[in-house]
Amino acid sequence: MPLLLKTLKDTQSLAQQLAAQSHATDCLALYGNLGAGKTTFARYFLEALGWTAEVPSPTFTIAQFYELPTHTLWHLDAYRLKSADEAIEAGLEDCFQNGICLVEWPQNIAGLLPKNRLDLHFSLEENSRTVEYTGHGHWQHIALNF
Ligand SMILES: Nc1ncnc2c1ncn2[C@@H]1O[C@H](COP(=O)(O)OP(=O)(O)OP(=O)(O)O)[C@@H](O)[C@H]1O
Ligand SMILES: [Mg+2]
């Protein structure tokens, strides 16, 4: 069942709940078309873990690193990558070894995604925003209050 993300507050609540359940080496794969709300989710996720400064979109840098009070976090955007091999060449494999990883356009580096992973599919259609999620590994049994 898709969850409705009617306002930014809904995206914030989702991000807060998932941030509270995330641990080092977890991956949240953020799928969705241009403007579907992936970076917005990542910003609220970082905010929930205590980040108060700016969160630039990693579209051009591909990877941004954050040292948070209780975690380290990588925010990746694979939009400009064509394959997992290209990501490995760019040194991105290491991002999944420590810290939490948020990945936009994860389908471009599918072979690199870790097994403990939550797939989030954001969608924006006719002004209606939704997200559907599927957990893998220890994310299979997540509880969301929506
Ligand atoms: N739940 C929401 N309610 C209302 N507006 C939202 C919501 N989520 C995101 N937005 C708005 O949608 C716009 C695009 O969001 P965002 O940049 O997060 O998309 P994106 O999926 O990261 O896009 P891209 O693929 O270009 O990186 C922003 O202006 C953001 O404020
Ligand atoms: Mg984005």
C-alpha cells in the first residue's frame, strides 16, 4: 500500500521514523522520477539525525559525506553513473562499508546495493505524492506509524 505524502510534514515524519531505525551499513535506496521528493527526504533524514547546516543535492558531486553526532552518513546520487562498475571506479564501494547510505537513482548502481536495504519508491502524479517501500534483510520487518 502506498503512503500518501500530502505535505512536507509527511515526508519529515517518514524520515524521522526511518532515521530512528537506521544503523551503520544500512542503505536506503531512494527511487523516483525527477522532482519526486528524494532529496527532500534525505534532508529531513539528516535533520532527524542532528544535522543543522545545508544539505546540497549531490547530483554533481555524486557523493556527500556527513559526520553526525551518532552516525556517519553518505548521501549519493547515481543519476550520472551508468553502472555499478563505474561507481566502483569512482570509489563508491567503500561508502557502503561504514555509516548509513542514502542513494538517489539506485537503479543505476543496482549491483552495489547492500542486502540490508530499504527500497523507497517516491512518486509524483497529478499533484499527488506517494511512497511505497520494500524492506530487504533486517529491514523486512519495519514498523511505520502513518
Ligand atoms: N511531501 C511533499 N509535499 C510537498 N512538496 C514536496 C514534498 N516532497 C518534496 N516536495 C517538493 O518537491 C520538489 C522536488 O523535490 P526534490 O528535490 O526532493 O526531488 P528529487 O526527487 O530529489 O528530484 P531530482 O531527481 O531532481 O533529484 C521540492 O521543491 C520539494 O520541496
Ligand atoms: Mg534529488
